[in-house]
Amino acid sequence: MTGEHHESGRHTGLMARLRNYFLTGLVIAAPLFLTVYIVRIFIDWIDSAVTPYIPVAYKPDTYLHYSVPGFGVLVALLFITLLGFLTANIVGRRLVNMGESLLARMPIVRNLYRGLKQIFETAVSPNTRAFKTVGLVEFPRKGMWSIAFVVGDTKGEVVTKIPGADDDLVNVFVPTTPTPLSGYLVFVKKSELVLLDMTIEEGAKMVISAGLVTPEYAPESSLPVEPIALREAEQRLREAERINPP
């Protein structure tokens, strides 16, 4: 009986170690695999959109007899940079204005173009404060709190139509789990918004993981106090009594 019990314990210990090894390997391999997979999908998507417009004579696979992943991404980056350089001068700006005036004559396309342009101008502007602050809002009802990304102050007609707003509203984006790219635009009063110390990246990780990944936080009041020796504590006490006698 003792031998069988000992053998069973060894078998259970071996299985536990194998399980721990597997879970450790999974924690390392899964994020690495998913990162490579997502990056590869993104590169292939840009390559498939850009490569057909590149002349055959300039494609590296014409001479190497195999495709070079990421060549379309490189061409796209060079093209966008060159476009920005040309737009910075007078001639390029005139060409852009001519193209925009042409799009302005198209009923549906002009609205789409103007909306997208305004979004990108706001997103890439160095002066914008969009998506730099994480907060908590009571959403979708009182008593239920949701992570929200602060976009900026509310402006325009919305401020005048909400009772009691008085220019005290902010636009917040409440993301959904596990895809933070979708969510809700909510207008809340600044007094009802609880700001957090976590970064946008930490807030996004918390949303994506459904709260499984929570950033570490240590309030100042809960920080551990550095221990001191008893003799040093008595000396400090005597100094305090000498300065402020009872």
C-alpha cells in the first residue's frame, strides 16, 4: 500500500509539473504568435493594396523570383512622406486644392471626404488632447461604472441643448470588450467624470482583457513606511518634544 501511494504521488507530481510547464510555455508562445500573426495580416493587407500599382520593373519579386513581404508598406510610407513634402510648398498645395474642389462637386463623396479629413486632422494634430486621459463614468446607468477615454471638451449645439450643461461637458469614448475600437460617445459633466492615473495603453489592456489585466496602483496613503530602528525612533521623539514641549 505504501509503495502504491508513493507511486501515485510521484505520478500526480509529474502531471502537475508538466501542466505548469505547458502553461508557462503557453503564456510565452501565445502572445508572441498572435503578435506576429496580427502584424503579418496588417503587412499583407497593405501589400495587397499597394503592390498592384507598382510597375513590374520596380517589384523585387521580379528579380528575386519570390515575394518580399513589407515592400508595399515601405512604398506606402515613402509615398505618404513624399506627398506631405509636396503639399508643404505652394505648387503642391494648389494641386491639393484642385483635387478637393473636384471632390466637393460629388454629392456623397464630399461628405465622406470632409468627415474623414476632419477626423485625421484632429487625431494627428500635435495640439490635440484626444485619448490621453482615462476616466470612469457611470454608464450605462447610475451605479454602474465603465472605463472611458476622454476625447475633449464638448462644443457646438450639444452644449446648448443639454439642460444645465453651462460649457461643463466633455466628450468621452466608452469602449466595448474585447474590441475597444467600437464603443459609445457619451457627453458627461466634468464633475461626474472620475479621472484615473493609468495610461491609455493600460486602460486599453484592461478593456481588452475584461479586467483580467489590471495595472498596479499604490495610493500614497497606502505606501509602505520605511522601517526604522527603535533607538532612532526614540531619538526622533525626544527631538520633537524638545522643539514642541508638552
